[in-house]
Amino acid sequence: MVIEKVEVLVSSPGRNFVTLRITTDDGVTGLGDATLNGRELAVAAYLREHVAPLLIGRDAHRIEDTWQYLYRGAYWRRGPVTMASIAAVDTALWDIKAKVAGLPLYQLLGGRSRNGLLVYGHASGAELPELFDSIREHQEEGYRAIRIQTGIPGLPSVYGVASSANARAGAEAGTDERYDYEPARRSAVPVEETWDTRAYLRHIPGVFEAVRNEFGPELPLLHDGHHRLTPIQAAKLGKSLEPYDLFWLEDVTPAENQDALRLVRQHTTTPLAIGEVFNTIWDYKTLIEEQLIDYVRSPVTHAGGITGLRRIFDYASVYQIKSGVHGPTDVSPVGLAAAIHLGLAIPNFGIQEYMRHAPTTHDVFHATYTFANGLLDASDEPGLGVTYDDEAAAAHPYEAAYLPVNRLLDGSMHDW
Ligand code: GCO
Ligand code: MG
């Protein structure tokens, strides 16, 4: 069974996605997600120009060898563009192998270890009443774990809080963005936001206190610091949130400095999650070996596919570190389905982020995974259980969209 056709599909049903479709000589197709928010066309070009021509004629069953061929063979290792490209190829080949076997992918990864994946959703509100409403809506929809982000007094807009502008844009586009906000905006240049760390550190503990008082001690609560703090500020935040018993505190410091987490860890027992911008096992080496984190955040889409991410999870399992896979709407339904299959099989599953895609996205990506009683589950369809509708996609061509950039109040560039 050899690879006969490799197509790079770029479409924008609600937001931009890059999808790889591999077809074998006997007509079996596999899908992989290669979406890199705000840098989509770089991955599309990498795949079209430098990967697709190398795949034609290769044995579609040789997944590990193809992974090594693309990783070692590039010489220029790692990085989000390379690793998203390898991920898409890897995922598509797993999809094909499972279809040929006539089994849902999780069966090839060792079979079910659980009934479904516990997920968390995103509640947000500029003020506490809106936040409380958002938490209640999520609970009514079945969510059993909830991430909380709020406005900060003095800042016009803050990461993770659905803005009314976004909600309006969603309403106009016919998409549901009431709480599934999309941080990337369709514009030629990024929007600029402002940030004040001291105001944030003063405000957040009171928000968690209010949420615990309203919703009680049991509800698992999460929070994302989005790489904005110095190590000592992060340590202070972790310590100040200890009374509210967080499930995790995410990305408190810029993730590339692994040593920063050592300092944070020495000061707080709040569980730490990191890695949505990591793409290889090497990015986790110190963090895993020194047990500086509790959850690994990389998605299949950005960390070299099923093959790359499973290797990270196995390594993490030695140190009782669990999975907490990134699942924003910029990971396509193909990338999410891959995470579901992997999460069903691994022994050290922790939680899965589930932001939910807009209905328009599902017009193009027909997915068979289900969400019920707070759990995501794969269907029994052979492979990943997702198909791509070319006709529907044709109505949604790529449109430039960028994530915001962040500046401190004095105008200095900061981490977004
Ligand atoms: C999360 C993430 C996202 C990212 C987004 C960038 O925890 O879900 O932080 O909201 O900002 O994926 O493209
Ligand atoms: Mg995050």
C-alpha cells in the first residue's frame, strides 16, 4: 500500500485550518491537522513544497520510519512549522492504518483504558455576574471541569475573556461564539492589547474566592496565565490560589525557560500545566525529569502527531505526570479526534481541553466523536472518524487572521 496522492487543504470555515489528506494506491484516505494559528500558510508551504513530493510512492504502513525520515531528514529539527507538518503526515497515516484494519484508531493504540475523556470548558466574563452565568451555562451543558478567565480592572480586554466584539462577529457569521471565543482576529495585522501584571495579581485570588463561595469546593477549576509572569510573580500567584484548590494553573511563565518552573515549584503546591507551545519531547526534558509540572499540554497537531505525543506521554508517565491536551478551536476536529483516540488509550490521561468548534467548522469537518455527561468519546468508525467536505470547504477560502500582541502600559512589548 503506497502513498499516491498528498493534498494540502486550506480553508476557513469559521476560522482558518490547514488539513493534509493522504490517499493510497488502493484508494484509502487519511486526514491530518497542520493548523498553526496565525502562521497557517507557512505550514501549508512546508507541506506542499518540501514534504508532499517526498511521500509519493512510500509505504503508507511505515509510520515510525516516515516520522524519523521527516524529522532527522530535514536536518533542521523541531519548531512549530516542522513539527505541525510531521504531525499531519503522522496522523493521516494512523488514520489510514486504522481504516485498513477496520478499527477505530484507539484500538491500534492499545484499546480503551477508560469510558470517555473528562474535558474542561472555558467560562469567562468581564465581571463576576457574567462569569457566574457562563459557569452555570457550562454546567448545564454537562461540563464537569471549568477554566475561569475574567476581566482585570483598568484593562480594556484580557486574554481568554469572550469580548462582545467577538460575540457580535460570531453572530454575524452565523457561528456560536457566545463562549467559544476565538482569539485570532481576521485582519491584516495583529490587534494590540495592554497588560498590567500587578493589577492581575491583585484581582485573580478574589475571583477564585468568589467562585468557590458560589459554586462550592467540588467543581474542578482551572486557570491560564498565558505565559505572562516572571518566575517569582508566578510563584506568588500559585501560592495565593492554594486556598481555592485549582485542578491546574497553566502556562504561568514563558514556556521556553524550563528552569523558571523550578522556582515556581519550590513555592507552591498548586498543580502546574505547561506545553501548548512545545513541539517535541526535548522541550519537556527538564520539566519531566525534575517533576516540575503535573500536566503535559501539547496537542497532537503541534507535537509530531500521535507518534510524537505518545512518546512524550510515556516519558511523563514514569514521573506520574499526566496528559492535559490543548484543545482550542484552532486545533481542527481532525486534531481533536486524534487527541481523543490517544487519550482513550494512554494510562496517564489527565484531562482534555474542549472549546467546541463553531457549527460552520462542522459543515466542513464531519466528526463522529461525541460529547455527553462531560465526557468526549470516539465513535466506532474505522480510523479517526472524521471526513472533510471539499464542496463545503470551497465556500470558505483562507482569510488572513492574527493572534493579538501584548504591550505593557508603558508601551513595551510583552508576552501574549
Ligand atoms: C488555551 C490556549 C489558547 C491559545 C490559542 C492560540 O489554553 O486554550 O491558551 O487559547 O491562546 O490556541 O492559538
Ligand atoms: Mg493556554
